[in-house]
Amino acid sequence: MGRTEDRQAYEFSKDIIDYLHKTSGDSYVEISRKIGVSQSFISQVIHRTKNLTLERLMLIAEAYKTPLPLLLLGATREKDVPKELKPLYQSMRELLEQGNYFRRSLKRK
């Protein structure tokens, strides 16, 4: 990978951890425990010095009982979506948010 791709991988890895933190309400410590990594590793991801491998992404999806494509969609920022795909992206995000709301309400019961 070149420098741009590396930077994008680090940034997207951070976005995934931030998305988990925001949608699950889990602290970074809880996230590290759930996915079986050290708190130091999560800190490195947040500070963009480590990125998430495909294998790690699959473990995260399993730990959070979320299909990997939905996890990736949730972490994708609208500014990174090509203009012609924005309407589809926005529709999918709305559905994803509804699902997250439903899941959080079940978690509280």
C-alpha cells in the first residue's frame, strides 16, 4: 500500500472504533475486552498508529453481533462517499440507524 492508502486504512480503523463507541455506548476499555485486544492497541488505533486487519474486523463484527458490511457502512463518513452513491448511502444509513435504535432499546430491557 502507498502512503494515501495507509493513511486511509488508519483513519477508517479509527472511524470503526469510534462508531462502536458511539452506537454501543461501550467505553474503549469495554471495546478492547469484547474484541480481545489490549487497551493499548485501541489507543493506537484511535491515534492512527495501528489499523484493523480483515481478521480483526471479522472478530469485531462477531463480538458486536453485526454483519461486517453493516459495521463498515456505519463507520463510513458521508464525505467519503462518491456523489452518485450519496442517495443510496443516506437511505442505507437511515435503515442502519433504525436498527441501532431498536437494538439499543432491546438492550435496555
